[in-house]
Amino acid sequence: MSESVKESAKHKGTSADSDSVLEIKGLDVTYSTSRGDVQAVRGLDLAVRRGEILGIAGESGSGKSTLAVALLRLLKPPGKVTAGSVMFHPAGRSPVDLLKVNGEELRVLRWSALSYLPQGSMSSLNPVMRVQDQFKDVILEHAPARKDSLGELIPRLLSQVGLEPRVGRMYPHELSGGMKQRVLMAIAVALEPDLVIADEPTTALDVTIQRVILQSLADLRTDFGVTLMVISHDMGVHAQLVDRVAVMYEGRLVEVGDVRQVFKDPQDPYTQQLIESIPRVGRRSS
Amino acid sequence: MKSELELRGVQQRFHARGVASGYITAVDDVSFTLAAKPPQVVSLVGQSGSGKSTIARNVLGLQKPTAGSVLYGGKDIFKLSRAEYDAYRRDVQPVFQDPYAIFNPFYRVDRVLWKALKKFGLTKSRSKGLELIEESLRAVRLEPENVLGRYPHQLSGGQRQRIMLARVHMLRPSFIIADEPVSMLDAQVRKHFLDILLDFQREHAMTTLFITHDLSTVYYLGGEVMVINKGQIVERGPVSTVMHEPSHPYTKLLLDSIPQPDPDARWTSRISVDELEERADAKAAPAPEAPIL
């Protein structure tokens, strides 16, 4: 344990070592409103290392979801990226600035290199399509070459998240919240992306299902070597799942560090407050 | 006002396809009593598909149980006379989960409050009515001028939920049946809402049945708690006892599954998907819809 703390100290901060999947530099995101501009993300520097699970923590309105949609290029007006660069290093391809790619180039990257795991209880699945058709939709759109292997691929993906092949023939309304979230996870990793951005993947699920989903997320990294960026307001989720945590407050990054260091020895007063404000329920497990 | 609401051996079955028996049992032999005096907060906690919302529908008389009975003041609520039923409908008030679904989007939010005044004959005079509405809005920490005359889409989820509480406040029922009222609200608004419920208990002697899947909410409210799993109440008692010394394995599993905010206390065991899979079947039950008031 002390070894990992030492190691984290070496890597601490935002210094981009050579094996980063994503390097965010000086990112500013602004929403224009009738009462002037609101800066949702301010001068954010952050590097995501290959193979790690990085948590983004912060309260509502801290800018963590805005960060996610900006990285995914899903930011909608009045939101606008006003400064910064996001260098993405997909394995076996040349690095690209995610904020500059457009059209076909972006479409090719999406899903095969960079994918998104939304909050499952929301309307993320098409209610009138069978689960397997939603897989086909994504796979054929982003990797048409895989058409012939679909019949074998879909059941394999489902089993990797602990679902039976028959789930493929079901409609979303036949699935529980936890099953929907696992279907979304299977879709997110269908094309073996380099980086998955998960936005509040367990919010609105009850605790036991949340635990299963967190287990499966950890498995994704072990089994697929996926790099995960997990956005959650729940400090408990970060403590259980991630390797490093980045804490956001009012659009700024106040602290980044190894999960143990952040929880045991928070450097920023806001992080301290955030950790102290966690309600502790009942007895301690273990 | 009757002083007791009792469930006696309530069982609720739903027809279901693809199950050998042809039905699933959502609520299985559930009995408990809610007393109006002294006012109490009783939480019913369980995961999705455990049957907790079905119990709310049974208590509110929206769904007749397939066996057992719901008693209000000792009488079966499905066998009340017209006058008794009216009294029961006033004395037992719901607060539902979805602050969007309960409002008709075409009407201003005032209507929900005026309707309640009219239906329950609180007052005939318009000025007295407005006075009551404003008083109740203030009791739930809403400024009347900020909400009256608005349409539901112009208010936040927290404001809408508090309007439902204002409606409850106007009617001064003995019992509030709150079915996941805070699960769609964020942390700060959630605390606000819970504080109002506790106010109601203290100042207006209202007893609340609080249905939730969130253990930290239960912990915050205190009082009594019942844990439900697969339609059966597996453990009940004061919140402090149940949370600190859970006796049933399911309660232990629930408590252990709260992610501890300590990276050194990570889960060491895995829980299997199979033990949670029965939810797939439970899901076949029709999703309870909140009626538009």
C-alpha cells in the first residue's frame, strides 16, 4: 500500500507522462446566458493515464458533466469551448485534438476509440428496439467490417457483463435498471475503445445493484484493458472503484491524486470538506 | 380522524407471463400498523422490485390486495361507506416520486391546491382560500409570489415536490404516504424536503410512511424502519438498532453494499448477479403510475 502511495507521489499532479490516453490543457467552457457568461470549466489541466480508472468528483454544478460532454464533443449551445486543447492518443492511431476533429474523422473515433456510458435509468436505450438491434446499430455504424461476427459478438458482450444471451431479444422495458445499465456498459465496450467516459453510471440505482455495476466496471478494466473516466458525485463510489481522483469545484480542478492520498490526506480545504460531509450510515463493513 | 392504519396479512399478486405459476407475488403477507398518536416516521426500505410501491398503492386504496386487508380505524378501506371513505381520503394523503408526472402540464400549479380546497370543502370564500394556500406554501418554505400562477414546467423538481407538501399541509391529514418522494431531488433539496416532513410530524402531528431505497435518507429521518425483500418484511425496529445491529442477512447485504468512502475499506467479496436476477421477473409487474391529482 505504501508503495502505491509512493508511486502516486511520483506521478502526482497533472504532469502528462508519455503514456497518457488523454491530455487536457487549459480547457475553458462557457455558457452564454442573457445575464452574461457563466464559466462552467475554468483552465482545466488533466491527464488520463492508459489503463487507469480516473474518478471525477464534485458537487452538482461543479462542472464535471460539462467536462464530460465537452470531451465527447456533445456540448450543445449555449455551451461553448472557449479555450484549451484535448489531445487524445488512441492505440495504433495518430494523436488528435478532440476539440478540432470534425465530421467523418470524429465519427470514426467515436465508439471505436472513445465511448460514452450514460446514466442508464435515463432514456439512453431506444424503447422500441430490441437490445440486440441496439448493439447492431452501434456496431454497424462505427465498425461495418464486423457485420459477419455480430451473431457471436453480441452474446459474448452480454455475458461479459453477466447477462444471458436471451437479454438480446428483450426490449428495454423488460429490463430492470441494473440490467439496463449493464446493457449500456456492454454497448460502450463493444468496439474495444481506448477510453470510456462514464457519467454517473450508478446514480439512481439501489445499493446492491450499484455494487454489482461497480464490480463490472472494475472488470471492464481487467478484462478489456479499457481506460475509464468515472464521473460521480458519490465519494463512496470513488473510494471503492477508482485509482486516482480529480476533485472539481466551481469549474476548477482543486486536487488530483491517488485515491488513498486524496481520502487520507486531502491537500485542498475543499476536498477536506467534501470528505467530511459524507454521511456515514450504520456499521462499518470490514 | 381515526387513529390507526393497519395492514393485515396483505398479499398482492400480479399476472405474469413466462412464470410457471402464472403470477408473481409482489407483496407477501405483510402486516404492520401505523399509529397517528404519537406521530411517527416509519420508513419502508427495499430495493426496486421488492414490493414497496405496491404497498403504498394498497394503503392508498389504489390497488385492492388479492388477500388480507387494509384497515383504517379498524374498518376495511375497500368496504367503507361513502362518508367514511371521504374521511379516509382526506386523512391519508400521498406524496409521489415523480414531481413531473403528478401535475397536468396544461394547468397552473395553483389548481392542485384549489382543487384540494374545493374537494374537501375547506372553505367557500376565495379570499380565505388564498390565505390558506399562502400559509401552506410558506409552511413548506415557498414564497407564494414565486410559485402561484406558474405552470409546472416553470418550477424546479424540488419546488414541485414542495407544492405537494403544501397540499398535504392544507389538508392536515393524520397520515402521509410518501413513495420515494426524494429520489429525484438532489442532496440539498432532499434535506430540505425531509426537514419539512419532520416539521409536519412535530408541529402538526402527522405520521409518515416513508418509502425509499436509500438508506442514508432513512438514517437521516430516524424513527422506525421496516426492511422489505421480495415482498416480505424481513426486519423491523428503530433505525438506530437496525442500522447498527442488523439481524437479517438481507439487511446486512444492503448495509454492506453502501460504498464506504474509504479506499482501504473496499469490498473484498463479490456479490453475484444471479442473486439479484429475480428482479427480471419482478419487473413483469405493471409499473405503478402516479395518478394525476
